[in-house]
Amino acid sequence: MLTLIEIANARINSFGTTSPKADFVPTSEEKLVTVPASLLQAFQDRIDALEDRIITQDEKIAALEATQDTQAENELNMLRLINDLRKRDPGKMEISRAEKIEKYLQARPDHKASFETLKGHLQVNNARLNEAIKILVATSGHSYSIQKEKTGDKRKRILVMLSI
């Protein structure tokens, strides 16, 4: 189906090329419409403005897609760095803490201590204590067990050296 502008342009371009017929009766699809040139120009201006907006929107979309690709690449790099940090070898401080825990447990007659006691002994928070215990279990020649306290708060844990 032809648009109003296409029909108008076709009529304008064919104007005067054929002689008008007196007995011409338009069909149901062909209705003669008189449109001022200023209105056609306004339509054309509006179409041009819309085409410019579409081009601008396409440029914005392309820029956003490029930004999204960059962000995805940055996130992937961050995840790789985090993974590398998790796999890194323990530092001197972590090994020193693990050795302190081992010496502390060996010195105790029952060879056990609560996590709270170990935190106080090392002057560290939960995360650093857990780190030190992981290193201790992985590097020590002794076996260890983590048990829940039998009395009081069931969330409290005890580290026990099993083999001496």
C-alpha cells in the first residue's frame, strides 16, 4: 500500500504529462486529494527529522553495546584476579599464625582450644582465624578435628589436635 507522500509525489511528478479526461472517475482505491506543497514539505521535514533521530539512536545503541562489552571484559578480568588470589600460596603471616596455633595446642594438656580462645591468642578476627586453621590443616603433619562445644552455645567450635 502506498503512503500519502508517495501518492502525492507520483501525482506531482506525473502532473501535466497526460491530458485530463473529462469522464475520469477515480476507483475506490484512487481518490484525488489536493495537498498544499507546504504540507508536503512539512511531512518531508518531519520524515527527515525522524530519520536523523533513528540514526542517532542507532549510534547510541552501538556505543552502549561497546560499553557493555567492555564492562563484561572487565568483570571477567576481576573474576580471574579474584580466583588467582584465592589460589595464591599463603604468606609468612598466615604460616606464622598456623604455627602459633600448632604450638599453642601442643602446649595444652588436652590439645584443644575454642575458636574464641585462638582468636584472642592470635589477636585476629574470624576470617583470619579460619584462614590460619586451613593452612594449619593443609601443612601440618598432625591431624585436627573441629568439634562443637558440648555445653552452652552449639555454634561455638573447638579445634582439637588428634595426633601428636
